[in-house]
Amino acid sequence: MRALICHAPQDLRLEASALDTLGPQQLKVRVAFGGICGSDLHYFQHGGFGTVRLKEPMVLGHEVSGVVDSVGTAVTGFRIGQRIAISPSRPCNSCSFCLQGLPNHCINMRFYGSAMPFPHIQGAFREELVIDASQAHPIADRLSLSEAALAEPLSVGLHAISRAGSVFGKQVLVTGCGPIGALLIAGLRRAGAAHIVAADLADVPLACAQKMGADETVNLTQNPEGLAPFKANKGRFDVMFEASGSDKALRAGLELVAPRGVIVTIGLGGEATLPLNMLVAKEIDLRGTFRFHHEFAVAVEFLNQGLIDGKPVISHIVGFDKAHDAFKLASDKRQAMKVQIDFKQSADATA
Amino acid sequence: MRALICHAPQDLRLEASALDTLGPQQLKVRVAFGGICGSDLHYFQHGGFGTVRLKEPMVLGHEVSGVVDSVGTAVTGFRIGQRIAISPSRPCNSCSFCLQGLPNHCINMRFYGSAMPFPHIQGAFREELVIDASQAHPIADRLSLSEAALAEPLSVGLHAISRAGSVFGKQVLVTGCGPIGALLIAGLRRAGAAHIVAADLADVPLACAQKMGADETVNLTQNPEGLAPFKANKGRFDVMFEASGSDKALRAGLELVAPRGVIVTIGLGGEATLPLNMLVAKEIDLRGTFRFHHEFAVAVEFLNQGLIDGKPVISHIVGFDKAHDAFKLASDKRQAMKVQIDFKQSADATA
Amino acid sequence: MRALICHAPQDLRLEASALDTLGPQQLKVRVAFGGICGSDLHYFQHGGFGTVRLKEPMVLGHEVSGVVDSVGTAVTGFRIGQRIAISPSRPCNSCSFCLQGLPNHCINMRFYGSAMPFPHIQGAFREELVIDASQAHPIADRLSLSEAALAEPLSVGLHAISRAGSVFGKQVLVTGCGPIGALLIAGLRRAGAAHIVAADLADVPLACAQKMGADETVNLTQNPEGLAPFKANKGRFDVMFEASGSDKALRAGLELVAPRGVIVTIGLGGEATLPLNMLVAKEIDLRGTFRFHHEFAVAVEFLNQGLIDGKPVISHIVGFDKAHDAFKLASDKRQAMKVQIDFKQSADATA
Amino acid sequence: MRALICHAPQDLRLEASALDTLGPQQLKVRVAFGGICGSDLHYFQHGGFGTVRLKEPMVLGHEVSGVVDSVGTAVTGFRIGQRIAISPSRPCNSCSFCLQGLPNHCINMRFYGSAMPFPHIQGAFREELVIDASQAHPIADRLSLSEAALAEPLSVGLHAISRAGSVFGKQVLVTGCGPIGALLIAGLRRAGAAHIVAADLADVPLACAQKMGADETVNLTQNPEGLAPFKANKGRFDVMFEASGSDKALRAGLELVAPRGVIVTIGLGGEATLPLNMLVAKEIDLRGTFRFHHEFAVAVEFLNQGLIDGKPVISHIVGFDKAHDAFKLASDKRQAMKVQIDFKQSADATA
């Protein structure tokens, strides 16, 4: 069994890897598709992000779907051949944060493909995987395994929406329309936002944003003042989601959001310099959002029922043997939206 | 009738000023005491703050108490001689923000002593004042007119608390223990905070903070790492109030506040550079707070009932003729807490 | 100009009625369609509801659309011929409730066709109407005037949803699938409910509920224990909306809703006997919801964009001359969903 | 070692009882004081309440304090002789409710002295007790062990306050001023309620309510219309706490509470008949509250710091040998407030 292991920046290897023993409450899964996430890219490009650094080789990946191959002796409700989306979130369920209902802040979290703790938590870009049955979410016949691998980034968007309070009937701005921003927009439309404006620096993500439900799109490269009309009357937007990681966008947001408005910041950027007096005078609420937990089940339900269609976000599907190319492709944000690896084949395929 | 008029930085004059005609819904008031606020000091020292600048002479002051001198023909419930606290907040009650229940964001706000709009809104540091009856709040016999002039800065603290959601039973940090911070601490104790830690750079404000109800005080000049123990387990505080205007304090707060914690920022500082990735990863909520509205009545009720005792905050009382000295005194934050002007006398008096 | 006036129970007359003079901020409108609401029916059948009684003849109706016929001299943004949905809500914008942002509790509310105050507030079932420009909401070309007259009952549903907090990603039960319940279901689907179960005593409303977005329907006449499986594990539903006005439904709801769940009760029923100990032990939250305000604009936006399709709710359209028949038809809840009056024609038409 | 065991209504026996073995994470405690709660009284008087019935003999009691006698091998932070308040709440920390942060709804809860599950959960009215170290809360030197036994009913009040959202600066009504109501009033004062009105049918509880912080008291036996003035302007109270278990009080509350007001119902009464149309039209929010969890630590902290003084609530202290008399005394709500049993002595003592 092979896994995709990052040894250092630009040093990505397909290597043999042992499989965990199947426990009674577990499933053995053949991995089908895996989406490349921003954090995977950071490990590949820079060996980490912020203060997080690779200190040992680590299997990447946490956005995966698969097919059940063996069923643990104590598991009920699953059968061999079942198609599933796989949650990468494995909280301990016993620390103080878990017992407050905040598993995404679990002090012992074992989230796939993360170098935050040491030893690192090995990821899910591998041909086979042993998971806890609680990580497995059956998918509908209508849903492809490729779409199922969107459940994870969609969950990030759904959690960001819940962090905003309610967006129902509201005026919403999204800055940054990469895969997270685009899936977030689909979530916002589903959550009942009345009007969604999407802004980005490039056309490819904006075209996708429109397919995902944005009412208006603004290309800030071509039209740097494109959001200025929304500054009128102390700012038009009730809620803004900052998904570009740019502090310039955040800064602009303080003028675009109404008094008592909420800005949810998703991007794990670094330092940002902000005019705090505007945040104070308008009583704006700047909130972080981090991963998700129970939203994974909701994301699968929305995809299963067709209440959210993630297909426009998948721009490329690449065979496992060409994983290195997949990462290069995913690095070009003006061409690529979500790039997925197909673990079942070696040849390229474009969605 | 004389008023205290700021013409330019350091140029403060006691000058004759005409009085508005008394309308049927109004009261004429002899002003008793007026507290010097941070924004008054900014006009005096720098001619403004942020992008706000004095463009014409302006009467300063908005923290005042007084005694009713004449009663408008349509006013009920007030009598000559009545001692009152005076709210400086005069929203229009008809703009879209007023009709959303957000009068502190009123687009036509006429808050005393503010150079935000032009013509500027003239302030309340004057011997006599004509006010709307709705601005007048009778005070209890037990309360001095000097204490009554604390209702305004106390309201700022109470509003900040309401912006935090609830502090009942919570662990709270206050950074910056000037008059606003100290009155806020009294409000927090009254609002049921379980444990209050106060931090400042100087001893005078910390001694006051303790009298106002802080459980622990930390002098960050003497003990720069004094808050470090609170970083354990992802941060101990449920809520932090930043009242120093220092971005260093805010920055430190991101490490001291627990996941999903709230930081309320009160100080109208300028730019701040923040490690946004920490705000994101801990899902911290950074909220602005600005002025107050209905909290003024609550502040008077707390003072009237003795549920909050503001006396320790008043460090100096200076006669009207020496107003310039009062402003110099108020500028020294290591000596002075709240400096009040006594409009009824010229001689100095210390609280 | 004729209006539909209720003189007493069963005594409904088409009578000549004078038109208000057009003010500068007003529009004169030719009324197009008007939906018959439960409260209209109560006046027609019983002369009122609860303690509210007709004390003088009153024009019924508050769910209307129309076409602009004249434009007041100070009005901008409207033109003759413009098709509009008309909000029946006319708060005073100056009482204490309006200034708290709660116009639906306005102490001087002038809601069309209401016998709560005396003199009664005359309604909108009339050929022509003079309205404030702020009541007029332009509709999209794609929307028929008949659908536009659903904006009002849809607003009631949207407000009920906002009273529930958030329904995004949640398990929801709706009891009572008349026009309000059915439009509410469309609102819930749009607001991102993950799973919607609809219950009623009859098949016609349940068939409509399904078209509006319910995932499961339960006919409690045919299957009285149809909801019992949802009692497992202390109750499955996060939120329940009671739109039948039956206290039996509410009572059952206490067993079906999870601990800390929310029950929003919409129906203006009378007395209800409830097992309070269950509400206490499960910490259930029972909330009233009453009318709407800013939700009217959101309802029109959802209809204009096609984000909600109200057409399945309109079961009958009846000419103005046969208004009495329309009321009889609307009284039969097993046959009729929303019955609308077509003010522009006399002949019958079925949607 | 003896325990107080209820065999049937009125059949209360002091009997020998075995002690659990001390585990490594546990403490052995000599019980000091135990307060008689309403549910203890129900078992004593009626053998249960609602559908809950005694099906086997059960040790009563859950409001206890004590002194540490032995310390388990793995316990840190406790020593022999330490005086503690003891939380009766023992959730499983692993069911779905515990993992949502709702341990008071734990599906496997082992709350002392409860006949809800079978076998019943034995109570804490016994001379010695083995507890988990996590149940033990050290008390300050200033606090008596008798006062420490109030931590439990105070926790119930604090939890009820948190269910109300915030009471800071609000107008509050409390109906029913027995021990729970009186401790709740102290909590409300501490939580910053601006004005507290207390109503009851008898003078003894009202006198206590006043000592605990009520601003006004109303004896509804002597003055049945004493609350009527608060009905003006759609109702004056922002929040009401119903602690009498009377549906008449709840019914009256719907007229006394303002639109969008909150009524928290604490009493585990039975059926109540309510005018739901008023709840609907005023958009009132009726919320249950049940037990507590993390509030126990807060209650101990408030008592330890002297921020809440519970002494006025303790009306009688009775020696363990006369426990039967203590229950008779506690049954007379016009004489007795909190009756405590002193487990260390046999002679009577009155607080």
C-alpha cells in the first residue's frame, strides 16, 4: 500500500506505508478521491505555515472519500462496498474542550495530515486507510465519490457560516473565491443569504463563484474600486467572510460592513494591520473560524440531497502516480480551483 | 454665561456663550460637575484624534451633572432644584439606525463635544445648559453631584459589558485601568463576573481597580510577564476588555483568552497589527464597543441604589476658573484618575 | 371604487368606498390580487378571534399586490404601471417599541384589516388603495401579481424562522401545513434546514408541503402514531414550528423536541394545557412569533430571484364579484390552500 | 455508618448503610450539613412527583457539605480535614449530551437521591460518603459548612439566570420566594439586575427575599392585585422567573412581561393551562431550566468571596437523629425556608 509523503518543501514521494490493524469499531477503506487543500499546499511549498513546520516525513491529505473494504466486528450499519465520505476530524471526546461541545478545539485532536503536534498526525492520501466507524458517512447513489471528497471543505464553509450567527435574509460579502470561498458561497445561498457579492483578483474563481450562487462578482484586479459603492450609509453588508487571507481585504471590509456587522475571517494568514478605531466606532465583530465538527454530517446531507451542488468547484482530477503534478497545478490559483487526486488510477482525467 | 472652548491644541478659553431658548419639552440646568474624558484630552492636546480634527472652536465636555433651573411648559416629572445626571447622547430617533434600536450609530447623532460632524456639536462644559427632558435623570439624595457626573463613563463600561454577551460567572481580564477601565471593573463585579484580573502599567490606576472590585492586579511595568501564567491550557479568560488603547495589550490578549473567548476593544486607538492566525485558530471574537444609549439610565440606577460606588475613581476636583490646570492634571495618567471640573466655584478642591 | 366589507359574521358586502387623498410621499395603486388569511376567515366566520371582535364594519384583507396608478409628488423610484407587492404593516416609527427595533409590537400599529384597535384599521381588499411609498416593493418581471400577493404570508414564515434563532443544518418539524405552514417550509428549506418533517391531518396540505420542500410528510389522521419514532433519545428535532393552532400538537412536540430545543408557536389559538414539567426537565424554549417587519423585503427578494417558489400554495383564484364564494372555499381546509381574490375581474379562475 | 432512607411516603428511616470502596480518584468525606430540597420533600410526602415514583428504598438528599477524611491515591490538591461543598451532579461525560456541553441532560446521569432511573440513584444524606474528587469544591475559611451546603440550590438559581440570557440592567420579576427563589434573587442582584420585584403568598419568604436583594416585595394573599400596575405599556418586566410552581403565576406573567420578554420556569409543576395567544402576540419566550452543572463551581466562588451571602435563607438546623422532624418542618412553607440537617450532632439547633 502506497502513501503520498512530504519529506520537505517540494519533496513529495509515493512510498510504501503500513496499514493500521483493524479494530472492532473500525472500517478498512479503499481511498477513492482526495482533494488538495491550502494547508497541503503550504507543506508542499514551504514545509509548513506560520510557526507550524514539518519535523518528520508526513503523509498529506484530509479531504477524502472511499469505499468500505472490511468491517470491524463491533460495527453496525456499514457493509463492504459502501461508498463513504470520510471525516478527518478525530477529537479525543474527553478533554475539557470536547466536554464543552467544542471538539474542534480538542487538546488532543488527531486531524489528518497536521504537523501542529509532534509526532505529526499522518494524513489520508494513501491507497488504503483504517478509520473509526464514526468517521464514515454513507453517500447517496446520486453522488460521485469525487463530489463526496468535497464534504470536508464544504464543512469548513458551513462552520464559518454558523460562526457568523445567522445569514438568513442578509446582505453578504465574500472576499476570496478559491475552493473554500466558492463552497462557502453555495452554503450561504443554502443558508438563505438574500444577496451575495463575491470578490476576487481573478476571473476563474469568480466564474465559479457565480455558478455556486453569487448574485454579483467583482474582479478587484480589473476594477480596484468595484466595492466602493457598498460603503454608502456606513456600509451595506451585514456579514462578510474573508477567505483570501489578505489583510488588505480585511481592512477594506471594515468600511463595507454595517455598524454591528460581523466579519468572519477564515484564512490562516499571518499578521494583519487593521484600523481598530473603525472596528470600535462601528462596533464590528471580527470572528475567527477554525475547521468544523458536526457540520461534516450536514455537508454530506446537503450533497446527498442535491441541496448543494459542488461539481463546479472541481477543476482537475489527476491520477495518483502524478500527484506531484497535481500539487503544481493546485498552486496556480488563477487556473485551478479544487484539484483532486484519483487514488484508483494512474492516468490523468479532467473533471 | 461662560463656556470652556477649545480653539486649537493647548488653546483652551473660558468665554461668554449664549444660551439656547428653552423649548416646551426642555429643561434649563445649572451645570454642577463635569468630568474630563479621554476625547476631551485629545482635543486639548492634539486638536482631535484619528481623522477627526477641530475645524472651528468647540465647547468641550460631555460628562456632566446639574441642577434644574427652569422647566419647559410641556415637561412633567421635573421640578426646579432637582439634581440630575445629564446624558450627552442625542440621537435623531428617526434614521434607519435609530429604528433598528441602535441609536449609538445614529446618522444624525448630536453627542456633546464632538468634532466628528461639521459644524461640530458643542459640548456641555458651560455654566448653564438647555437640555431635552429626556436627557435628564434624577439622582438619589444619597448621591453627590460629583458622583452623578460619573454616570456617563460608567455607561460606556456597561455598554462594553453588554457587547461581551454575558460575563456572569466568567473569568475576566481588563487591560488599562484608567477611569473607563476602573468603572468597567465595578460594572463587571456587579454583572457577576466570577474572577476579575486587572492589568496596567502604573500603580495608581491598579490601586483604584482593586477598590472597584478587581480580584487580582498586575503591574506590567514591574512584572512584564505577570500575565503569562494565564496562557496555560489555551488561555484562561472567557472575556477580555482592552481599555488601554495599546495594540500590545490586544496582541497579548489573543494568547490569554480561551478558544471561543471574546475580546471587547474599547480604546479608540489607531492602527493595530495582530496575529490573525491565532484569532482564527482559537475562534476568538474581537468586538468593538462605542458609547452607549439606554445604559445611561441603568448607570444612574446602579449609582442611585449604591449598587456601584464610583467615588474611588474621582481623583481630583478643580474649580471652573482653573480648567486649564484640570486638563494638565488629567493628562498625567500616572497621577490622575477622573479629574472633574466644579462649575459652581473657582477655588480648587480635591476629592 | 368598491371594497369588501365585513359587517358581521357571514355578512360580507361589496360596497362603494371613498379613497384617501394622495399625499406627497404616497402612491395610488390598483389592487391586483388579495389572499384570504386565517384572520380574515375568523372575522367572516365568527366576527373576530379571542377577545378581538368587530365593533364596526371593516374592510378585510392584508395580503395584496397591485399596479401603481399615480405617484405622489415627493416620491422617487416608482413609476406608473409598476407592479408591486404591498406591505400591510404601518408602524408609527416613534413609539418605544419602534425605537427598540420591534415595529411589529408598535403601540400605534395600523396593520390592514385589524379589529384589535378601535376605530378598526380598514383593510386592503378594495379596487384602489393609497399607500405610503415605503409599503411598496417592486416585483421582478418573472413574478406574477398573484405570486406577489404571497409576500405577506411568506413574511410571517420568515419571521417565525428568525424567532427560532438559526435552523441552518438542523432537524425541523412543522405541524400544520396550511398556507402559512407550507410557505414556512419553503422558507426553512431556503434557510438551510437539513431535514424537514411536515405533519397535518389532511392530504392536500401535505402534498403541498412536499412540493414546498418537506423531506417527509406524516398524515396524523391516517397514522396517529406517525411521529412516535422521533421521540427516541429524548426527541430528535432541534426546532419545531407549530402552525396548526392545536394544543395537542404542541403537547406532542414537547416529546419530539430534543433537550434545549426550540418550539415556535405561530397559530393564534386560545388556551392550551401543557405538561410544564417536561418543558422544564428538557429545558425547552417555547417562543411566540407575531407578524413580521423587515422580512417583507426579504420575502419579495426571495420571490423575485426565484429562490422561493410560492406557486404550489395558491389553490384557487376567484373573481372579486364572487368574494363571498372565495371565503366559503377558503374555509374548507381539506380542499383549499391559499384562496386569492382577483380584483381585476369578475369571472372565476383557478390557478 | 447511618443513612436517611425513604421507604415510602412518610416512612423515613435512619438505617445502617455500607460505604463504597475508595477509588484512586476519589475522596472519603464526613458529611457535615445537608439541606432538604423540594424533591426530597416530594419523596417524603408523596413517594415521588409527576410520573417519578419510588420503586425501592432510597437514601435522600443532594445538598451537602463535608470534611475530607481520606484521599484516593491518585488525587492531588486535597488533604484530610479540608472543608468542601459537594456537587451531586455525576454525568457520564461520554453520551451525546455530555459531548454537546449539556451534562445536565446526560442520558446516564447519576444525580444523588433521584428515583428517575431504576435502580434509583442513592442520595447523600449519610454520615459518610465516597465521592469523585471532581465533585469536591474547597470552601473559604470565612464560609461555614452550613452555608456551603447552599451551593447546590444556589447553582440551580445561577443556571436559571444563565437560561434567561442576560439580566444585566434589566427589570426582573420573581414569583415564589422559597429557598430556590430567594437564592435566585441573590444571584440576580449579583448578575446586575437593575430592579427586582419579588412576589409570594406569605410574609416569611418575602422578608427573606428582601434580605437577599429584592427591591420590592408583593404579598399576593394580602394584595391580590399587587402586580397589576406592572401590566402598563404591554408589561414592564424584561425577565420573569417562575419559582412557585403555580400555573396561575405563569398565566399572570404573560401580562406582566414586555414583548420579547423571557419567562424562565423553574418549578417542576405538572400541567398548566396558558393563554397561548398572548404568548404569540407578545412574542414571549417561555424557557425551562433544569439543575445546573458548571454553575456549581461559580456558586462556591460567589459564596467563598462573600459576593453572595446565603445565610438569611437558612431558617432551621436540625440534628441528624431528628431528621423526621426536619422534614415536617420543611413542609410548612409559611414558616420554614431552608431546613438543614446537621449530620455531626443529634441535638437541635436553630440558625
